[in-house]
Amino acid sequence: MGIKTLSELNPRNSKVILRCDLNVPIKDGVIGDPGRIIASLSTIKKLLEANCSIVIIAHLGRPKGEKKRDLSLAPVAEKLTELLKREVKFSAEITGVVKQAQDLKPGEILMLENIRFESHETSKDESERIKLATELATYGDLYIGDGFGAVHRKHASVYELANLLPHAAGDLISAEVKVLEELTKNPSRPYGVVLGGAKVSDKIGVISNLLDKANVIAIGGGMVFTFLAAQGKEIGKSLVEKDLIETVKQLLIRAEKLGVKFLLPTDIVVAKEFSSDSEGTIVASDKIPSDQMGLDIGPESAESFASEIKLCKTVFWNGPMGVFEFSNFAQGTKVIAQALTQVEGIAVVGGGDSAAAVRKLGFEDKDFGYISTGGGAALEYLEGKELPGLVALK
Ligand code: ADP
Ligand code: MG
């Protein structure tokens, strides 16, 4: 990819602006899975050792340019303080803090509030993004991009800001790119891709682009039902994207022509309500009752996906197989996670919810070849797209 690494730039005694991905699940001010904060530590520690001061820029959720209290990064600054055993100052202001930033002494850290509270961060208007980036650029002398989960976004702090200062990729981005390069350049075969999660529209592009690269593609999660609908099956009240049914039909025809093993579930766990105390019933995937919805893949499907996965030498998995947040519908995801841990080769889990799911289900990071912090970003990389946040770090 030709991105500049941290060691190539070798910052010393510098005022660094660091873009991280600290977009962790937070409920009532309490952080759920801190995976992305932990993944950001390596670069931060290296910069501190190199006697740098750091201004951290990050985002949380999608506040759409408005201040939203429940999307404040303040709890993240606290967590980072705890993990680093060093004070992380927090600025509720994003613009107008040039003095505070420039006054930082070596070893001091200042985290800015959720950058997406500024509408210019995500603006479609380039001049607005440049305006914000130009202000942010006064906060330091160097830019380090390490927020892998956001590199597929052409946002001011991801793209324009990098262009305004000497820059490099942090350790996390370098590690992510190394793994994803391995998956795209010359994967050991068979190469399996498992996709789940809620929306087909998020992943239809990647499925299409992987049809001629992967040997096995298994589909679970909420998007299964658009596939089943495309096969003319009754899907009851399950999640469906009707406008994509035709696209999915074409995709299934192409898959057959290319000879890729395309696995869809043969049984489904259904329930009447989308609720944590719903009890599931297992039905054949062509016998979903009209008043019920599919919330997980069934045990027969999970076992058949698992046995195919275990034969693969390269596996990429994004998107839970079911509504893992409810324990009655987590079993499919658990069986697939277990299969990935048994792959003799490289097995990569990508995506915020997917990573949170495997940790919630009791797996450890070391059980997998790699857990990517990026969902959308990892998928777009695998699709072969140019990612603005990586292009900017060349
Ligand atoms: P990631 O963050 O790993 O990229 P996604 O955001 O695409 O994953 O999808 C995760 C979400 O998909 C989870 O919240 C999960 O509850 C939901 N999901 C999985 N299966 C279903 C289903 N059958 N019906 C509704 N939602 C589902
Ligand atoms: Mg998600």
C-alpha cells in the first residue's frame, strides 16, 4: 500500500496530532468492550516514549454535527487515563483550543471532544472539511493516523488534516493493513468468507467482489432473509431489504456460474418478538411461519458452516450470525466463532459488533489470527477500494 510507518517518520520531541478510532460501545456512561481503546495504546505509548505531546482526535457514533451528551468522549478519556496510568486531559471544545494544545509539555495528552460534533468533519463540502482541518492543523506539528475503523471515510480529521502536515500511520493501521494485504494478495486456499450482521446493503458490494476471489461464502445474520426471499421463500416478519431482492438473485446466479460454494442456512431460529426474553423455535428455512421472525441461524446450518470453515486455510468473518445480544439467539454466532478458532491458517474477525460478540461469548483475542477493529473499513479494503484515510498516509 506504500503508507509511511511510524518508525519511518520517527517522531521525537514533537507535538503530535493523533487520529484514533475510540468508537466503543457506551451505555449510561459505562464502556462495554474497550477493544478499540486497547488497540490504540501501542502508538500512544511509543509517542510518549519518544518525548512527544499528543492531541488525540476521535469520534463516537453518529451525532451528525450536533452536541449529544450520550456521545461524549469524556468516559473514553477517563478509561484511557486508567489504562495509561497517566492523566489524559479532556477538552469539551474542539475548535479554539490552539493555546491549550501548543502549551502541552512532552508526555502530556489532550483529548478533544467527539470530532463529529463539528458538522464540518463529515461535510460533503470539501471546503468546509478543509476549513476544520486547517484549524486542527494548528494544534501540532505532525499527524499520525491510527483510526483504522474510520479510514474508509473522507472526513476532515481522517483525510484533509493528514494532507496538511507531515504524516505517518500508527502501529494499529500498519498492523491492520498487513493482515488485510495477506487476505487480498495471495490467500492460502480454500479461502472462506463468512458474512452476517443486519443489512445486506452494507455488504452486497463486498459479496459481489469476493465471488471470484473466495472459494466458500457463508451467509448468516439478518441479511439471510433477503437471500431467502430472492429464492422465493416465505420469510415471515424477518428483516428484509426488498429493493435488493433482484440484485441478490443476480448474485446467486453469478455465484453458481463461478462455482463458488455459496452457503445459506437450511434452518432458522425464529420467534414472535424481537426481545431478550423471546424463546426461539427451530424451523426449516423454507418454513418460517408468517407471524414470526428469524433471529439466528439454526443448529444444522451452524454445524454445516462450521465444518466448511474448519477446512479453510484463510477465513474472514464479519457480522454476527444472529442477534447475539440476546442469549437465546447467540448460539449460531458461538458455533461459527468456535470454528474460526480451529482454522489451521489465518482466521480474521472484523467489525465492531463482531469483535464485541466473540469477546462477550467468552473467546479471547488470541484464539483468532487477528481481530480487526474495522468493520466497514476492512470490508472496503477487501473489496479492493481505495480508502481515503490510507491514501492520505502514503
Ligand atoms: P459489525 O459491527 O461486526 O460490522 P453489523 O453492524 O453489520 O456487524 O451487524 C451487527 C448486528 O446485526 C447485531 O447488532 C445483531 O443483533 C444484528 N443481527 C444479526 N442477525 C440478525 C437478525 N436475524 N435479525 C436482526 N438483526 C440481526
Ligand atoms: Mg456494527
